[in-house]
Amino acid sequence: MNNHNLEQTEYLYIFSHGLEEVSLCLLEQRVLFGQESDNLIKSTSMIDPSRSPFIKGRLSILYSGDSVEEISKQVNQIELDNKTFKVLYIKINDLPSDRKIEFEEQRAIEKKVGWNIIGKAEMRNPDVLFGIIPFEGRWYFGSYVESESVWLHHAKKPQEYSTALSTRLARAVVNIAVPDPVDVSVIDPCCGIGTVLVEALSMGITITGADRNPLAVKGARENIAHFDYHGEVAVQDIAEQEGHYDVAIIDMPYNLYSRATAEEQYTIIKHARRIADRVVILTIEDMDEMILKAGFTIMDRCVANKGLKALFSRQVVVCE
């Protein structure tokens, strides 16, 4: 595809989340992009949209203009070299309610822009997918990558228990803990059945798992192998953990099979401080006093609710 040396240096990310997930989504946005928004973020950071459970897609901006007509005049610079294409009006936008674009007008915009692209349109399986979207008073056009809901494939595991993290929450937590995975060493020292491990490994993140419960470790290994991922999981208490890591992710034990007393909780946090520079803690209890006593600074946080009624909530606390 020839775009006359146009550089794709900016991206528009489209977000979608449930009302109960607002706090979690905003924390992930702050960590990944340094900003937050209800449904659209413009950034120079290039992130795979499939990393996040909240990103619907990524538009690599090629052209922008004050109107659809202005975009239509620019797209004739595109040459697809016999590749097929489709133009998609991206439905989430920031237009006020009195200026919302209805379905028929959306299709008209797609046709108007697509008519000026040199190539063959293909609605079902195009070689190239383009997107067009209004944002903050301007129109943006570019190549569009839709997110694949990878975490959904991980929802059914051979080994499960009812209080384990959801795959959506686990995936968001991994992003919060490891915004840039290049050359980052990560450990989950209370890994349970490996929900966090599976999500991290699916994103190509190097992560080590450990748990003092041999049955949990057996389950984690089985779950990792089930999805054809490869990661090390050891039977080990965090107090015996050696080495040092850039990041630790800790879902504090609380269920029937792995209860932790207040003293044990503090021990976990204290050893997390010893083995890692950055720690993300998930807890159903207020542990700020323990976290500060262990020598951490709380950098950011959110609440992850289960369901709209928030009958069950976890705090996600980012510590350094």
C-alpha cells in the first residue's frame, strides 16, 4: 500500500466497558497512555488493541480533516496494489446527542470515502480494513485493527475455582503491572491456578509463577499447558523466594483453601517489597497501613467490581 510516505505516528484507541468496570478501565488507561477518557484516546503510543479487555480497536491515523468531504479528497492518494479494502465507520464517537450519526448516514459516509480509494471494495473479507471516526471536532481516517477477545478463550480452564480472578480483570491487571513488557521480569508469587500467568503468557510477557499450595501449582501448570503456553511455576512460599524482579503481581489469598491471617498478609507484602521494584496488589480488604509499613509508596489505585451491584469488589493497588 502506497501512502506517499505518510507516517503513522498517531493512533486513536476506541474503548468500551461496563459501568462496573469504569474505575479499572481508567486505571489501565492512565498506566498505558498517561491519560483517561470515556471512549476515545489519541496517542503516539502503539499498543496491540488485543492486549486490553477494554480496547475495541486501534485507528492508525493517515488523514484528518474538518469534514468527511475533506477526508474524501485525501484518500485518493492511497494505492492498494490490487488489494481489496473496506471502509468502516467506527460507531463510538464523541458527537453531542443532537449531532449523532444514524445508521444510514454512517453507510453513506463509508461509501463516499471508499469511492475515492483506488482499489477494489470487498465487504466480507477485505485485505485492508480502513476506519473513519469523528473526534473532538475533526474527522480521522486510517487503517483499523479490531481487537481479538483473547481472554474469552481463557475463561474455561481445566482447573478452576469460584473466587479466582476473571480473565478480563486478570488481563487488565497485567497491563497495569507491565505497561511495557520489553525486557521486564515479572513474578506472580501467589499464583493460585494461574489466571494471571495465562493472561501474561498470552501477551508474550516473561513471567514466573509460584505458590505454597502444591495443588494450586498443579492446577496452574495444567491450565498453562492447556492453552499451549510455556511458563515456570514452582511450589514455593514467597518468604523463600530468591532473586529480584522488576514487577510482582499479588492476588492476596483469601478463599477457603488459602486463608491468610493479618500477620501472613503483612509477610507477603514485606517479601514482595524485598523481591520486586514495582508491585500490584489485589485485595478485598483495606491494606494501606500494611503496604506503607512495608516501605511502599502507593502510586495509583482503582476498584474492580463484580457486577453492577458491586456485591464483591477488589482493590487494585499500584505500589513502588
